[in-house]
Amino acid sequence: MSSKYVVAGAGQVGHHLAERLAAQGHEVVVVTRSGAGPRTPGVRRVAADAADAERLTELARGAAALFNCVNPPYWRWPVDWPPMAASFLAAAERTGAVLVILGNLYGYGPVDGPITEESPLAATDTKGRVRARMWADALAAHEAGRIRAVELRASDFFGPGCRHASHLGERFVPRLLAGKPALYLGDPDQPHSWTYVKDVARALEIAAADERAWGRPWHVPTAPAVTAREIAARVCELGGAPRPPRITVPPAWLRRAAGMVSPMLRELEEIRYQFDRPYLLDSSAFQATFGMAPTPLDEALAETVDWWRSRERAAA
């Protein structure tokens, strides 16, 4: 049976989620400030501000679920997130749509060992505290019976469509395929959990429709952690690129200097703990409960390489 879904945000995840839902015959409304989004049959693109609770409520009327896949620039989180988060809560309460929040791991702060859903939200940076507050407010509204809410947390995204904001995006995969050194802002020999972007969209869809998911956070199914150097080697092998791969890691002084002029790089310095030591995500709870396994790493990387190759062909 088809349903109506509202997806706020059409970035790395929102785009895939909207296409996935539309392919199953659902009515999909994609909300962005600019009116952007996938040009796919069944998808209606609407220009609106997610912080406008009245407008978001209007768009969410009759929807089975409202997906929060918005992601303001890092340096604007303390300013942009509070009104948007409040707007999502208001729209979910007024319409009865399940609020499905795309989260991340920042709220946990530095963690020794694998991160589980039971790990305390003990963020040490501003961004992490913002995200922890958002979930606390949503959970309180859920427990008060005002809304139905769930948060899906993933590690760093990679895959088709992951470009500027991905550590395995344009600074990494296409450079390796072109025989150039990849640029990596961390220790390339530390194991790190990478979440395939299409698995994120799939998990969001599952959580929206299954009431067993509501009222708690879940970790998106994610393959076992590997190092950036191992990722680079597999990308080169799958893409027929020169080997061994080369990886350039900017020195600390250069990162700090760049952060003086780039707010994005300055914000990344706050979460360097994620890339200078093992960063391990445990997603076994979602996998066991809903029977969803992560896409095998080689399969996910092959699709990623194919996507970048297709962009090269289109550009040529």
C-alpha cells in the first residue's frame, strides 16, 4: 500500500531516500530551501524553510513519516539547528507523522572501544552537544506521548553522491582513480567505520514503518571497520588504478593555518579524535532486530567507483 512521505533535505542521504521511496510507488515530498531534489517520477520538490513550523506542518499533513535529513553547515549548527529541530517536533505533533531523524555519532564524543546505542552522550564539542540536545528533546516528546520518534545514527558516509562532505568523496576516490594521491585529514592507518549511503536510506525507511524502532536511537548497519589505506587499495584494485595508492595527510600546522580561513576545516579540528585513533561503530542491534545486513564493502566500493567513473565519462 502506498503512503505519503516527507523528506526534508536532498543531500547525500535525502536524495537516495526519496528515490527509494518513490520507486516503491509512494508519494514523496522533498523539502529544501532551493526546491532542489531528485527529478524522479513520484517525487514532488518543494522550496521551503524547514525552520518554518507552519509550512512544514502543512506539507506533512497526511504523511506516514517525516524524515529529518537536513544538515546545515557545521559552523552554523548552534544557530540553525535549534529552530529547525523545534519545527520538526511541532510538525510531527500536529500531523501524527512519525519523526525519523538522521543522526550521527558526534553526540557520543570520544569513546574507547566500539560505540553502541548504550554509550553515553558525552560530547566534548559544540556540534556533538547540539545533536545530543536534539535527541533528548525528541525523546522527551516521544515519552510524553506527543510524537512518535526515532533516530538513526551512522558513521561517515561514502558511496554514490557523496562528494564534498565525504572523507571518501572528491578528495579521495576520484583522485586515486586518476593516479593522484588521495587527501585524507587523519591517520590513514587507524581502523574507522564507514557507512554506505544507500544503507542509510534503507535503514531510515525500515525505521519509519516498524513501530519496534520508535522511541530509541539505532545505529545504521555498517560493515566492519577498515583503515583509509585499505579503502584506497580496494578502490585502486576495483577501478584499475595505479597501485600502491598514495595518500597525502596535511601536517597539523597546515590544518590549523587553513582553519583560520576555512570554517569547515576549523570545525573538523574539533572532531579529530574520530580520525586519529580507532573509531568503531557497533550496529549489531539494528541488524539483529530488523534483519538488515550492511552492503559488503567490496560491493559498496564497486558501486562508488562506477559512480565516479560515470561522472568522468559525462564530463568528457
